[in-house]
Amino acid sequence: MTSSDHALRGRNLSFSFGNLPVLRNVDVDLPRGAVTAIAGPNGAGKSTLIEVLAGVRRALTGTVEREGRVALVVQRVEVPDALPLTVQDVVAMGTWGAPAEASLKIGARERRARVAEALDRVRLDGLAAAPFAGLSGGQRQRVLLAQGIARRADIFLLDEPAAGLDAQSRERTRSMLAEEARRGAAVACVSHDEDAIAEASHVVRLEAGRRVG
């Protein structure tokens, strides 16, 4: 189990693509109620670290302990053009709970309210009925963020949520993530955005797969 102050703890995390080491014995803690920026040059292992922390990749060494519901927002969301899901459908998936998550067994009215609130928060309420596959990459990211908001996630893991956005949209994204942290969530985002890094409560810096700060 994690400590009461941390929603996620990773220890001695290593990962390789074939013979190419990507992460080397990385330790990381994600405090509740705080935004942690994961920074470093291209190829430093930032995106891989997020995926290992989320559990979509398995570390070669080390352990990850999570406490609570996880929302993962990837940088490139690939979906088939024929996928018959609307934006509203994707966000509503966030309200689906595993059997052990009794708090997510909610009624239809509460589910609709959560979806509407989340879409309003990410400024996509006008696209609720639009096909998810027809959205731009940035819009898809915002839909996945809304999914996590609707889920009431305890841990948000985001890979470059501000990539390709204008200054106003980047500021809005930082504001939304800060609001989730104030709610008590642990938020971690890979970022090259100097403003986001400067505003973060904590910074994890990687170079060549190693933590240097």
C-alpha cells in the first residue's frame, strides 16, 4: 500500500525496448493534492514512465503501488474511423466501475450529470454527440481528461496534455489539472511547457532514462 500522503509510488523502475534501455532504476512518488511535472529532453523516457506508472507497460524491474482510480491521458489516441462511439459515450465510460469500486455504482441521472459536468469543464459540451474518431488529437485528449473527471479519478497521468495547443488552451489545461489536484487527486503530466513546469508543485526530471531531479 502507498503512504497516506501519496496515491502512487514507484520504486527501482527499469524498462527496455529490446536491447535499448529506456528507464534505469527510477523512483517516483505522486503526492495527493499536487501536480507533478515530468520533464526532460526528448528520448529521456518520460512517456514510458507514465505508461509504466499507469500499468499499461510492465517494468522489467521495480514495483508500482497505486491507491485509487487511475485516469490515463495519452498523447496520441488512435481509434478506427468506423468506431461507433460518440464523445459522450467515451466520457460515460469513466463512470463504469469495477465490481470492487462500490462508489462508482451510480444511477443514470448521476451518470448523465457527471458526463455533462466533465464535458463542460473541458469545453467540449457542444461536441457531445460528435463521433470520437472524427476529433483532432488535442480534442481526443480533452475527452479522455473528461473521462477521468467523470470517473472522479484519484490519480491522473497525462502525456503532453498541452502539446499543439495555443497559449490560452494551455492555460486552461493547467487550470483544470490544478483544480483536480485541489480536489485531492494526484496529478502527473509529461511536459515541455515551461509555464506548466514552473507552476507544478513537484518536478521529476529524467535524462537518458535516469532520474536527475
